[in-house]
Amino acid sequence: SDSNSSFTDACGLSDLAHIESLQEKSQCALEEYCRTQYPNQPTRFGKLLLRLPSLRTVSSTVIEQLFFVRLVGKTPIETLIRDMLLSGSTFNWPYMGTM
């Protein structure tokens, strides 16, 4: 289907139904956030969705630097995610990974 087409070029993704479920949940959360935090901007959610294809062209390294470097320093995001999954609910911020 057309909704799967955005995932077919994503390396390593195999469970498309699960990915689509996560995508739908995140879009619902974003829509709710836009509706409650920006009630005077009814088109904000739609405009954000239109930006998503452009965001796919930005490398993951740049995204990490923009959004996570102040929070996790130079720790690779893969290490951060692995440690979060392994530690469960005991994960503490700010991240001070083992050296």
C-alpha cells in the first residue's frame, strides 16, 4: 500500500505494521500537542506534517547534534538507546554513560 512506501527504503525495518502503529501514535500525540499548545494555530499540525519529507533528507548525525548534544553530550544515540532499553525504568537523566 501507499502508506508502506515511506518505510521501504528504511534500512533494517521489517515489522511494517508495528512501525505504522508507532507512527500513528506519534502523529496523534503531535496533533494533540498542537491542538492544546497552539489553539490559535489550527493549521499548525498539517504544516508540520508537510515538513516531514524535508526532514528525511537531514542526516541522523545533524539531528543528534541539534537536539541531543546538550542533553547527552558526545554519547552516540545508538549507545543511549541501547542503555535505555537495557536499564528499563532505572534510566536517569542527564545521561552520564559509562566510559
